[in-house]
Amino acid sequence: MATEARPEQPPARASRLGLLWESAIGKKALMAATGVVLFLYVFFHMLGNLQIFMGPGQLDRYARLLHASPQLLWTVRAFLLCALAIHVVAGVQLDLSAREARPVRYQELRSTHSSTASRTMIWSGLLILAFVVYHLLDLTVGVANPGFREGEVYHNVLVTFGRGVGVLAYVVAMVALGFHLWHGVWSLFQSLGLSSRRVTPGLQRFAAAVAVILTLGFSSIPMAVLIGILRP
Amino acid sequence: MRIVLDIWRQRGPRDPGRFVRYEVPDVSEHMSFLEMLDVLNVGLVERGDDPVAFDSDCREGICGMCGFLVNGDPHGPTHHATICQTHMRHFADGDTLRLEPWRAAAFPVIKDLVVDRSAFDRIIAAGGYVTIRTGSAPEANAILVPKTDADRAMEAAACIGCGACVAACPNASAALFTGAKISHLGLLPQGQPERARRAVTMAVQAREEGFGHCTSIGECAAVCPASIQLEVIARMNRDFVKATLTGRDEAAPVAVFPRRGPAGGGG
Ligand code: HEM
Ligand code: FES
């Protein structure tokens, strides 16, 4: 079977996931998969946060529960960080290559159909990234929080939202998250090949609904502090 | 009616190009858009000027040769029709229309409104075929095709390859075109033997040509004169991901036709 022209070494075999990463469609599939992970995290994070309306005791107890096992905590953190890193690097790479795909801009290109959310995914994404950094420094590490006390989550949250900039940063970021998910949560089904003309309208309604729920759910906390429903 | 045109004039691939204003004073509303340009060109030739270059062949919306933007709309204001099918009655007396060629790294301008779409041909050549049994013709009804599959395949096969999807896409992606070709073959029994391979080779070739990725924005399907549906992209993605994760090939996929050199020739 082998002929003399055949090289000795078989061609290098990239891993299956590596092959996905190297192609544009595969990269989008990985973005979709990591997007699901991040979305589920964000959703349960919101449910956890809303316990603030049940009083300081409840919220701080919940925080202690999350910290009960350092091994588990750091495993989850590492997993989420990997998902975020894959998502961000893929998103930036794809955006840069899309810019290369049209080197000469149009004088005018009319958008006839698409949503603003779909055309600004990179910007809503980068805003979320900037927010994640600030958020971790504010409420996890504490260096961006003027009155940080380790383990006293309710207190720390009220310090952040006691300041106008804190409220503004959080609400703007949650609106960006809403935009990102408004398009992202249906687009991911397209990227994974799970959508069709029969299910797409339903997926788009679902995406819009979760985007609104997450934005309002997260924003309700700074708003509640602002209007005095939650007090120190 | 009187029509004012701002037309992209570019002498050749290396010319930077610019918009030039023309006036066509005696346009009939019954003219097609391309007939209106023919009238303009007759005038230009009579004056000894260079006529405006634009592509066309069938002039009835079936060949896919024509296409440019009219005021930012690929194929003009009537969606789901080509520019050759668009008549001047859709415009008003005194309108100013800007005509701009498709813009994409993979579609270099040849002259004025004419772009080189041979990248599409190379995507087809990379996998847009089926193997057939040679010899005596088989019984026509020997292979049964479910009606919905036949319908979906026919819909996808309606793609005329005009390139409006690429032109309309903010990422200059060829996903709708490639998805249509992959769907039209992959939905039918005759297309099954190459189905997995086809999705990989055609998508890899599209990337090699310098088209962008798909963000599910949907401008492509909105302007498509053949009404190709966005779901063909989902079908391509599914075939591609499945083929990549389960394929038996030892080697990583490479483009069938390597990217053309910076000089634009060769390869
Ligand atoms: C909580 C955090 C985040 C969640 C839940 C999330 C979720 C998603 C989802 C579900 C998609 C759709 C994927 C697809 O179409 O297959 C998406 C797309 C995208 N994400 Fe995120 N994302 C998050 C953070 C970020 C960050 C920090 C960036 C920073 C660059 C980013 C950049 C993008 C981009 C650019 C796209 C569009 C990709 C394309 O061009 O199609 N995302 N995101
Ligand atoms: S010239 Fe054939 S489609 Fe327009």
C-alpha cells in the first residue's frame, strides 16, 4: 500500500478540540459552549444575590456556605475563569479577523433587519470584561471598596451602592449584559447547529426574556439601595 | 423621471477609486435598473467617456451575475429580488442614488461595480459535489426522499451565488452561501457519502478566502434575493462540529486552494 513517496511520519494529529479552536465555526461553537457555562453561572449568581432582600443574616450565611469548602470554591473559580478566558480570546480573535475581512469600508451600509445587540457583541462583551475586573476588586478582593470587611457581604454591598459611581457602574454593566444575552442566548443555538426556522422564534423570545430578567434582577439591588429599601 | 447617480468608479484593482456624480435626465419608470444604467452608458460612450462597468447576464434574477449596493442596500430597496429585477418605479423623480460595489477582502474590485467572486467558485470546488455511480442510469424512483427534505434542499439550491449575503454582512461572512450549498447537498441521500467531509472542506476554504465568521446577525438572509433561510448556517455548523469531533481523518483539514498571494495572482 505504501509507496516510496510516502513520508515516514504520519501527519501531526491535532486534538479534536484544537481543531475546533483553529476554525472559525469551531471557535464559535466553543464560544457558545463557554457562553452557556457563563450564562448559567450568571443566572444562579443572580438568584443568590436576590437573597439580600431576605436580610443581612441570610446573605452572609449564604456567602459562608459558598466558602465552606475551599477546594470546591477554587475548582469552580478555575473552571469559570477558563471558560471566560476561552470566550474572551475567541471573541477578540474573531472580531479582529472580521475587521480584516472588509478592509475597505462602505460609504453606506444600511442595516435592514438586525438588532443593535447583535452588531455590538464585542463592545457589550468588553464592557462586561471591564466590569468583571472591577467587580472582583470591589466585592471579592476588596481593594476597590472603601469600607471592605472580609465575610460581611451585606455590609460591603451597601458600601458600594452607597456611592453614585457604584450604582452607575453596576447598572451600566447589567444593561450591557442584557444586550449581550439578548442576542447571545439565541445565537449560541445557531452556532451549535441546534436552531431551525421552527424553533428560532421561540429561542429569540426566550433570549429576550432571560436578558430582561437578568438585567432587572441584578439591577434591583443597587436600585433598592438607592431608594432606601435596603439600609445598612 | 430624472435620476442622479453617485457611482463608484475604479479603473482597476490597484486604483483607489472614488464616487463620480452622473445625471440621467430621461428615465422611464418601466425601465429596469440595469436598463437605466445602459442608458447612462450609451451617453457616456457618445461623449467618449469610459462606460460604467457592472456585471449582468440573464437580467431576470436567475444567474447571480448582477449586484451592487443602492444607497446602502445590496440589490437595492426591493428585498428578495436582484438589482436586475428591480424597476425604476421603485424610485422617485429627482432621487440621488449611491451605487457601491460589494466590499470584502475576498471580493476584490475588478473595475467600477464589478468584483471578482471566484472565491465562491473555489468554495464550491472544495466540496460542492456528490459522487455518482457511473454505468447504466438507475431507476428514477429507487431512492426515496422525504418531501420536507426535498423541499428544504430545493430551497437551499435556489442560491444563485450573487454574493449579496457577503456584501450585507458586517463581518463579510460567506456563511449563508456556504451553508446553502452544504444544505442543498447534505439534505439529500445522494449527498450523504461526502457530507461530513464537505462541511469541513467548504468551510475551511471559505476561511482561507478571507471571509469573516458568522455572528448570527441575519442581514444576509434579509437581503438574499433567493430567500435562503438562516437555518442553513445552523445546518452547516452542526455538520462541521460533528465532522470535526468524530471525523476519521488523521490530518488537520487544509484549504483545497491556498490563499492567493499578495499580488492577486497564482495559487
Ligand atoms: C457573563 C459573561 C458572558 C456571558 C454569559 C456571555 C455569553 C455569550 C453568548 C451566549 C454568546 C453567543 C455565542 C454564540 O453566538 O455562539 C456570546 C457571544 C460573544 N461574546 Fe460573550 N459572554 C460573556 C462575556 C463576554 C466577555 C467578557 C466578552 C469579551 C470580549 C465577550 C465577547 C463576546 C463576543 C465578541 C461574542 C460574539 C461572537 C461573535 O462574533 O459571534 N463575552 N457571549
Ligand atoms: S443578471 Fe442574472 S441575476 Fe441579475
